[in-house]
Amino acid sequence: MHRLRLEHILEASRIVDPVFLHSPQFVSEPLGRQLGCELLVKVETLNPIRSFKGRGADYLVQKTLKRGQVRPMVCASAGNFGQAMAYSCRKHGLPLLVYASVHANPLKVARMRDLGAEVRLWGEDFDAAKLEAKRYCQATGAWMVEDGQEAEISEGAGSIAVELLADPRPLEVVVVPLGNGALLGGMARYLKAQNPRVQVMGAAAQGAPAMEQSWRLRTIVEHPRVNTIADGIGVRVPIPEAVQDLQGQVDEVLLVEDAAMLEAMRLAHRHLGLVLEPAGAVGLAAIWQYPALFAHKRVATVLCGGNLTEEQMKAWL
């Protein structure tokens, strides 16, 4: 039995804070013409935290409170998950401690603090910050809420697939960003259960291939460092449960160059009027980098994050 439950994904699609649900989805004709396919985009940036992460965080917090599991919560984040947890914890009157890298996006760090979280900066990258967060929890008894490890976070993210499949025309391919696996795992679980013929593809950063390699080799592959501008998917230490969630549900994982992400960000800005961060545009970038895989097909992708600093917008857009 798969640990991600279809009935939980459906429940999430009903009870998650409405501010995160029913995000816009539409066919972009000009962008589709440029990419050589019929392109359906799902825009997950038009909410208070500018990312899809609110779905999983809010579902987790709601289910936790329903079970009466109230204890101090700690998480690690490159920024978007921390914002999501901070938003939901503030809504329910719960404290939150977030660990982030000393190199974390300053806009995301400031936003986490604005939403009421205590933020501690530690280590050279996300995984180093996560290791310190785990040490803190072991020492204090706090709950380490790990994105990708907690099933409810993936199930909350899976609600995106419920909405995608409400479109009346069947999809041939769905391209989903792959970081720690919560988004791809949750969406793939629901998509394949409803339509086994749909191709589900993950899009990971070429400079952070640990999840792709772990999925392909069916064993955990860790890396000493990452080398990508896409901080939101820069994972070097995969979570075993998240890798297992992908097995039998995902047809392919594509490694995407930073240059392709930058081009996809500019295409989204030009044709959709959207500001995307590199991780948020990686699905679109995969379609641009591997056109033969998607030519003349009906393709959907999730535009999942849009937190850029002013300097990044000037440099990249």
C-alpha cells in the first residue's frame, strides 16, 4: 500500500486554507507555440507566500491539531516551506522555529520572520541547516517537521493534481518540479491513480542531481554540495520516504540546466506576465530544454514559486 492516501489528497483539496486552493490554470497559446506543444500552466504563485507550499503545510497543521499533537515545531527551509509553515502556524496560534542556510534568499528569510517565525541561519546550504535543526530537536524534544518526510505535506501538495484533472481535456504529460519530492510525490500519486496513461515527469536541477539519481538507482545517493541557482530544489541529501513515494508513479526525471531555467523565467515573464524563481520555472525549463519529448502533445506544468529579490529580478529578468 502506498503511504500517500488518495482519500487524504481529496480531503486536502477540500479543507486546505482557500487562499491556496483553486489556483489559476489555463492554456497559454503564445507560450505553447514557442515550445511546440499545447501548454496548460498551473500558477501557484498568486497567494500570500508566492508558492505551492501552503497547501502541504496547512494540511499538516490542521491534521496535527485534530490529533491533539501540540508541541513545539521546528523545520528547515530554503525559504518557501518556512514561509508556508509560518503562515499556517500564525493562523492557528502556534510558535515555529525555522533553520535556514546563511546563504538563504534574504527576501524569503525576511518574509518568514514577518510571518512570526523565529529564524536561525546556520550552515552553507539547506541540508546543513536541516542537520542542525535535527540536532536541536533531539536535544529539546521539539518536533522536526521535515518537508518530504511527512506524508501529509505531500498529500496536501497532491491537491494540485485534483484541480489539474478537473480540466475537461485529457493531459498527455505532466511536468512537475522535483526538489525534496513532496510536490512530485503527491501529484504523481493522484495522477497515476486517476489516469495510468498520463506521463508524469519530474524536473530537477542538473547541479543538484541527488534526487534524480536516487530515484533512478532505487537507492539513496548523497552529494557533498550542490551547484545551481535554484535554491528551492537544491537538495543534496534525499529523504528515503520521499524517494520511495516516486517509485512506480514517475515515468522520467529530467535534469535541467540553470541556463534553461533562466530562459523559462524570461518566457514566463514575457508571455504570462509572471515573476518566477528558478525552482518555480524548472518544469517549464524542462519543456524548453527537451522539446522532442513534448512536441505536439498536451502538456501541463506547475509554476510553483515566485520569490525573487529585487537584485535577482534585475539580473535575471
